[in-house]
Amino acid sequence: FFFIRSNPKGIIYERWRHMHGCARFFNAVRDTVTDKFVMTYKAGEPKPSKLPGVAK
């Protein structure tokens, strides 16, 4: 797949799908600078108000 969208530096909220496992959707918080996941949370849950280990 090819997506054209902005790619801001820093923390972003994304929806992912576990394609090679249970095929369920989940939400992820990812740092685009390091490409590391900060945390994940269930689909349908609101965005977390505080992120573990991330300074504001």
C-alpha cells in the first residue's frame, strides 16, 4: 500500500491491524523520530491523556 500524508516528527496516534495473528485492530502511539512504540491501547478506547515515559 502507498499512502500520501504528512509525516510530522514526534508522537503520533495510529490505528494498526495485527495481520499475521489475530487480525484485530488496535491503536498505537509511536514516535516518528525513533520509530518506537510508546504504548498501545484497544480499538474504541479514547486516546490516553498521559503517555508513560514521555516528557511534555
